Amino acid sequence: MNKKIISILLQLPFILIIVASFFGSIYAVVKKIGGISLAVPIILLAVIVLYFYGRYLEKNKKEEMFF
């Protein structure tokens, strides 16, 4: 259990930075700041979705090993 909590705590800064960047890029697109196009939030969203999908697959693989 402790390894799981430590793993989540070590991943948390990455997740928070990526999610904050996603919302910041949406804000920048809406306010037309810095010439950021709509592609930036779309790419960040794809990265976030792929990251969590990978974690989901990893979790399922671990569960399959025990059954």
C-alpha cells in the first residue's frame, strides 16, 4: 500500500503541471495571448488522455496477473 501512495505522490507534480498547462493554453487561446493556436490545447488533451489510458492499461495488466 505504501508503494502505491508513494507512486501517486511522485506522479502528482507531473499530472498537475500538465493539467494546469492544458487549462492555461485554453485561456491563452480564448484571450488570444502569445499567438497560441487551438492546436496546443488539443495536443495537450491528447497527451493527458493517452497518459491516463496507459495507466488504465497498466492497472488492468497487474490485475490479470493475479487471476
